[in-house]
Amino acid sequence: GGSIGAIYREMIRETIREHFRKESMLRARGIKVLSLFFVDKVASYMGDGMTNTTADGEFVKWFDELLLEERAKSPKWSQLLPQEPGELRRAYFSQIRRGKTLVAQDSSGATKADDDAYELIMQDKERLLDEAEPVRFIFSHSALREGWDNPNVFQICTLREMGAETERRQTLGRGLRITVAKTADG
């Protein structure tokens, strides 16, 4: 319904705001802030798109719009994250991964971009935590629940109905880790 949509939109806005607040405090200390969105349906992010680049679901539209809106409120925030919203977000759904066959004829490199999103989020933690890598907002489904752990996730926003209490606790637990700061000695 429309009311759920309005709630989700505000949750996205609040997560973006909180991200900016944390990033403005922590970047000087060499800590890269990540925000994680758990989505209800893959379609809410992907829409009619087949790849991260062509995704056009409601969550993508709202996120891009709200990021620009919130960022415009503060010169400091504009300096912090000057990139296009699309550069700052990535989604990893196992379906994008499986969907390779559907887009195998596509020579635009979009499939490579999705393989890249998979590697970035699931495997290459060092690159994800590198300041030079613009991705800071990660959208996923249950794909990240098992064996994905990132200490730099400061915000978790759940854009879906939560299941059992244990699931709630597990999901929260993902974000409560000791953060990794880039230090001179490694």
C-alpha cells in the first residue's frame, strides 16, 4: 500500500541522514561508513532493470532522489559524497548473480558490473572499505544473512516486514561489530 511506501521512503531518508552524520564524524579518523538496506522483494530495487546499472525499482528512485535532496541541505555533505547516487549504492541479490544467462548477449559490460558488485560486497572487504571506492550503501535480500560480516556497517535499514524475533536479532547483530579504521601500520 501507499502508506507502507511512505514509511519506507522516510526510513531511507533517515538512513541517508544518519549516514551523512556518521561519515562527517568518522571519516577524519579513517573509518569508512557503510549503510545496509535489507529489502522485501528484489523487484523493489531492480524494478524492470536487469543489472545494478539499469535497476529502477521504487527503492532506487527514492534513494537517488533523497540522497540528492539531503545532500543539498549541507555544503559539508556535498563535499563528503559528491558522487552520483548510482555510484554510491550497490545491490547484491543472488538473482542478479544467477541472471547472467538472461543477459549473456549483453556486451555493454553490465554483467561485468554485477559480477563486480558481487565480488565487492561478498569477497573484497578491503576494497569495499577503501575510501577510493565510492560504494557506501548496500542493498540486499537475505543473501547477506549467512557468512557476511562487515564491521563498518553503522546503519541497518530493514525495508521489509521482519520475520521471527531470532531473525530480528541476527539482522541487528550484523551491524554491531568493532569498526575497522585505516591506520598507518596496516
